[in-house]
Amino acid sequence: MVRAGKRDLKDLLNLKDLLPKKEALRTSIIYFILSFIWIQFPDEFFYKIIGNTSKYKDIQKYKGWTFIFLTTVLIYFSIYERLKKVKDMGIALHKSMEELSATTEGLLTTQEKLNREQILSENIFKNSTLIIFTWNLDGSIISFNPYGEKVTGYKEEEIIGESWIDLFLYEDEKPKVKGLVEYLKSGRSIKNSIGDVWRSKDNRIIELIWTDSPIYDEDGNVTQIISFGTDITDHKKLLRRLNELAYYDTLTGLPNRIMLKNEAGKLIKDAKLNNIRLGFLYIDIDNFTQINDTLGHDAGDDFLIHLAKILKEENKDGNILAKLSEDEYAIILYNVEDRDDIIRKTEYILKEIRKPWCIDKEEFIISASIGISIFPHNGDNYSDLMRSANMAMYNIKSKGKNGYAFYEAEMGKRIADNTFMINQVRRAIEEEQFTLHYQPVINMEDNTIYGAECLIRWYHPEKGYIPPMDYIPLIEETGQIFDVTSLILKMAFNQKKLLNEKGYSYLKLSVNISNKSLIKGGLDNEIVKLLEEYKIKPEEITIEITETSFMGNLEGCIYTLTKLEELGIEIALDDFGTGYSSLAQLKRLPIHNVKMDQEFIKTMKKNSEEEVVVKSIIELAHTLGLKIIAEGIETKEQQEILLESKCDLGQGYYLGKPMNAESFQNMLMMNKRVNINE
């Protein structure tokens, strides 16, 4: 626009004609020529026109006026033409000046904008939290911003001219960028390229998202590339951590139930395509809660890590290992040959689990119950196979734990029966269907009643009497044993209060406590409250435990039993001689009585091997300073042998069957020191 205005102005003014001397000379010459012609113009011309010489003077006068008129007109047009051109020139000049001014203002605005953009670009380059760098098409670095320096550890001056591909990329990343430059050369951009990995100066991994754009020269050719990188290293770490939390156990690092289900689906699909077998192992660690309750959760965590290490070592050849819950695991055996192959692998796993585990100089023997299902025989999907393996696991637990079992169809009915039983126990607690029977404990020396053992009885409103063995092992697994134990203690303490009110305070009532209730914690506090509530002296109560209660949990048992002993409560060890406790362990336990199991008594006759064994057990107990109670006395001969062997106390059907509270009180009313055989 400015150039066009200048051309128009030049054409309009014709700058040569606007020279002052030239313009003045031009006007003077015109005037001179006109005057010369006029002077030389003959007077006769005017005379002929006028035709009278007497009027010559007038002719001269007219001639002069004519000259003045003509020169005036000539000068007017000459000056008018020049002034008009000057005026037009002024207008054009003014217009051009306005255009020039507007253009200048536009240029200044553009310059200011460019300056601002340059400042902004520099600020973005210097202060951005993106890695920004420019590079030539051969990969050599032209510029590198401060944030890039911070992230990579390289200073800009160190790497100018260096190839960013060689400098930052790991070898396995380099092939990925071969087509990058060619793509950018074509004028196309790359936006939000995810998954690029750089190497920092100190060899750290940097994960980035990149946007790359070409830079053009004046001819429109791509000469450079500018790249913007977002550091997502921490974000990716967070995503990986969230993935671990979602799909892996945080303590052991093993896949969790969700991950197992995902991976199992893939294995089953592969097994269907390739016609191969899979073995599903559902593993439950027996009595794991005892470790937590006895040694604390830190020790429990140590054990879980120890166990995970064992299982990982055995989990090879495409198998899948997962942690389902605190004490439950699953292994999917890939491409097993047959049932025997599964048995070999399962027995090896059990053998490794059973190896002694030591902590704080204590040795623990751990066992596990494993249920097994086989694809495709027991199901063709994850849910069915895991459910079948779970049923098999509960089956082995119901038979004493510490082993394995393959799923069988009838197990489903057994699980349904167990579920029914669990619900019925809950109902029985709520409706007070449980009661206590009392079996007399007799002083062998004088046949008087020493006390009684409290035995739980359940009379179901529809099924009638249900033996304890039908539900006690089950409720120990479900945790209902704690509620039942609390109920037994309340009923026993209430009965002792009633006996005391009738004058039988000398009688001891013994209550059986399960191993889980013993090591759960809080048992001593519960008993203290009951003693206070029912106004009973501690020495009137005996707590019975079994040898299996402290197997693998000795320290926890010692702690709880010591608390009870400090209260003044007697402790009796039930089923003595049938467990695995050593004399060293027995000496550490704060026990007062031991109960000899009825298995030693029921076949005992005079001068038999059983008699020798029984006498040895009695002598051992006395050597340890303990009273001994013989269980299962069913004949007079057995009573006499035990009396001769100096057995302290006895109980059994011959001496007195378990009876309800009313019958027991009636028996006591016959004589405060009842002689059973009278």
C-alpha cells in the first residue's frame, strides 16, 4: 500500500517540473515570447481593421490593453495549472502521509506484538515445565531449555550439536524413531506420542509424552524440528503402584484374586485350544491366626513372606500362583499329565510348607489343607473350578486338616450341610438352645465328688440332640466358637453361683476352652468380669485345654495361661499323652492338673501292658508336681487299678454320667460329700 502511494505521488508531481528555477524561467520565457511577438506585430493590421489613421492613438491604446489582457490570461492559466498541480500534490501528499502514518502505526503494533511474542516464547522456553528443544533433521540439538536440563541432568552447552537419539535413547528405543524424522520432513506433526523412554545423565529412566512440529524456512522447506516433552515418570510410577494395589498383594508381591481370575481365563482358553489339563490347587494355611494372635502381626507378616518365597520357588513351568486372602493361596498347574502328576506336585508343596519355621528362637510346624480340582473334569470355567477346589479344601479341613483332597461330587452336599449347620448355630445362640451338662469328677481316694466338668449340649428344636463333634470343628473355622465359648462361660459361672448358694462352694467346675479362644486374647479379662459379676472365687474354676492348643503357639498360650493362673484359676491339660508336647514344654506351662485320655483306660486290665503305661503316666505327672485325672472309667476293675496306681481323680460313666443341672444338684443334695458307689 505504501509503495503504490509513492508511485502515484511521483507521477502526479513530475518532480522535474517542480524545480523553482525551471518554473520561474519557463514563465519568463513565455512572457518574453508573447511580448516580443506583440511588439513586432504590425500596426497596419489594426489600422486596416479600424480604417482611420486619426484614431492611431486609440489603436496604440487598444493594443496595450489587448496585450495586458492576453498576458493576464496567459499568466492566470500558467499559474493556475501550476497551483492546481501543487494542490493535487498536497492532497496526494497528505493522503500518502496518512497512509504512511497508518502503516507505520501498524508496523509498530506488529513489532510490539512480535516483541511480546518473542518475550513470551523466551519465557515459555525458559520457565515451562515441559522439555522443549529444537533439533536439525540429522538429530543434532540446536537449543535445550532449563527444564530439560533439570529432568535429564545435562546442561545445554554440553549437548548442543549432539544427537539426541544417541544421547538420550536406550538401544532398544532407537529403532522406534527411525521413521520419525521422515514423517516430520513431510510437514506433518506428531501429537501426544506416549511411551517414549529417555535415559538421564545419571542413567535414570525418564518416561515422556512428546509433541513434535516441523519448522519451515522462507521457501517452505522443513529445516528444523521443535519438540515438547511432558515428564510422566512419576505419573507412570503412580499408575504402576495403583496397578500393583489392584492386582497384587502388597505384602508378598503375589498376584491377587483379581489377577488370578484374569490369568486363569487365559490359561483355560489356551487349555481348550490345545486339549491339555489344568490343576487348580486351593491352599489354606492351618491355624494361621494363631501365629498372629500369639506372636503378633509382624511375625505373621514374616511368615507370609516366608511362605510366599516357598511357593514362588515351586511355581514354575507356566503355573500361576496367587494370594487369595491372608491365609489362602491358589496355584494353577499348567499342562499336568494326570492325577498322579498333580499328587506329586501337591505332596511336594505340602512337604515344603511343613518344614519348621523359626522366629525368635521358636520353631513352628506349619501345615496346610489343599483342595484340588481338575480342568476339564470338574468344570470348564474359573468360577466352577475354584469353587470345586474350595469345597475339596474344606473337606480336608473337616477331616483334621494337614493334607489334600480332590474334588468329588458329594462334597457339594457336605458344603451345603455345613452352611446349614453354621446358620443353625447362629440361631441356637440367639434362641439359647445350648445348655450345659455336668459330669462328676471323683476323688479316687474316698469316692467323694471333687467337682464336675461342664459339657455343652445342643438340643435342636427339630433335629433333637446334636453331638459336639458335628459342629465344634466347624464353628472353630467360622469363628463362631468365640460366641459359643462366651455363652458356655456365662452358663458355667451362673451354675457355680447357684451351687454356692446351696452350700457347694467347695466343688470345682471345669470349663473346656478351645485353642482359638485361648490365643485370641482377652480371655483373662472376660473371666475377671464374670468372677466379679457372679461373685465367684477364682479357685472354684478350672480351665481345661488340650495339648494341640499350644502346638506352634507355646508363647501365646503361656502368656494367657499365666494371666489366668495369676488370678488363682487352676489349669488342667486334657488328653494328656496323646499329643506332641515335650516335657520341656510341659514344665513351662502353668498347669496344675493333667487328664489322662480315655484311650489308655478303656482296654486296661490287671497286669496288662496298658496298666504299665497308665502307671508310668501317673508317676510322670506326680514327678512334675501335677494332679492326674483319669477319664473314661467304665468298670470297677479300672477304678481299682487307678486307685492302686495312686491316681488322684477320675471320671467316667461308671462314676457318673453327664447330667443336667437339676439332676446334678439332686445328686449333691443326697450328701454334701457323696460317695458314688454307696
